[in-house]
Amino acid sequence: MPKKYVVGLGDNVVDYYQNQNIKYPGGNAVNFAVFAPKELVKAYYVGSVADDQDGDLILASLKKHQVDTTFCNRIDGKTEKTIVNLVDGDRQFVSSVKGPRKLPELTEQKLAKLLTSALVVYSACHANAEKELGQIHRHGITTAFDFSEMAKYHTNEYLGRVAKNVDIAQFSLAEAQATEVTRILHLCKEQKTKLVLFTNGAKPSLLFDCQNNRKYIGNVIPISHPVDTMGAGDTFFANLVTYLLTENSCLRNLSEQTCQRALNKAAIAAAKTIKQPGSFGCGARIH
């Protein structure tokens, strides 16, 4: 029986650590494909990769982590970059240089077939793929989406436009009030989102099963000396989504045992990510 697979669709970036003079590959969709547990699924990354040295770094790192890039294309331009500093294991954002944020043509026959048969297609708010996500979801394909920690992606207008095309949503709310969680959850329920995850830095995550009106609290694995927190949230979400869907691909009548086990496995995976540099290593000197 062919192995089930997941697809990370959208953005790729390179994170420039200016106080270390090292750059690391990343981006939400890239990270999702890398961190999806390979003992359970095969992973594809589908995105447009700039034809420069940073693009080469991204593709080489994906190959190293057993991610299939068959459906990527190379485009003119410069890879998107974020400039950060690492202070006591925590990344601090400095600035960014926006990239093309384009996608391959999703209607190409072989790629369309890949998406149709995927266990899940994941994307994120930084990918500029909201329109494509809607087209994918309308074909009955399960979708997962990261709404990040940025307030502009949590507005009523944005959620009303995007959440209806999302089966599993993630929000990062490190500084959010309880009323904000309630507001976002209410909007997602109105849009028929099935599962909503709130991550909160070092605090326990919250998973809401909107179909059955259930709430689950994740555990936190203490890390006394974190190396780098970059990519921890993507790790958590990729593992949670993959474990849930391999247990119950339709996401109906999820048991408490299944949800808690998925939350625990996601926490273990995220703790491992925090112990390595960059999102998933593969650093290169900045010249």
C-alpha cells in the first residue's frame, strides 16, 4: 500500500542570524514538510524557489531531510530573507526583505493529482496562497493553515475570508487575552473550521475540537538551555496534524485519547527542535 503523504504549499525563506554570521533555511511550508514525521508519511514541498544561492540552500536542505521537491520550480529573483538575532536561545526579529511569494501552476496535471490525493495540504498566511487554498478546499481536500502571531491575520475580515477554507487552524497567541481566544474561536466555528490550535510559547497549547465542542490542553516539556526556538511552532503543528490525520483522516469523532496522544507527540518533537540551531539546522556562512 502506498505511503500516505502531506504537502507543504507556499513560502520559503532564509533566516539570517546577523549576530552569528550564519543563515538557515526555513519558511512555514518548508518547515511543515521537514517536520512532518517521516515514519508516518512522505512529505512534499511545493513552492517557487528563487534561482540564487539561498534557493540552492533551501533545496539542498529539503533533500537532506527527505522532502520531495519534484513539484518545485525555479524563478528569477531573490529568496526572501529575515534578519534576526539569537539571544539566550530566543530569536529576535530585526527586519526582512520580501521575496516573490509565488507558486507553481497548481492546475498542471501531475501536481493537481498530487494535491487531490494528499492526506493534507498545509499553507500559511505568509505564502500569499489564500486563493489557491480555497480552490484546493473546494475539491474536498483536507487543509491546514497557520495564521501566525500577527494581528493583521487575526482580524474578522481576514478570518471571514480564509477560515472557511481551513480544516485545521493554528494561531500563535503569546500575549493574547482570553477574550481574543474566544473571539477567534467563535469566528472559526462560524466558518466550519474543524480543529483550532492555539500555541502560547512556553505555556501549554490549547486544541479545540469544534465539531464536538471539546477542549484539550497540551503539556509542556521544560528545556533548561534552549539552543534556538526558531521553528518550534511549525514542528508542533506539523506533528499534531500528521498524527491526528493518520489516526482519523476524516477528523470526525476524534477520541480524547487520540487528541491527547497527538498533543504529547507534538510537544516532544517541538522540544527536540529547540535543541538545534535554526529551524532544522543546515546552516551556511553569510558571505
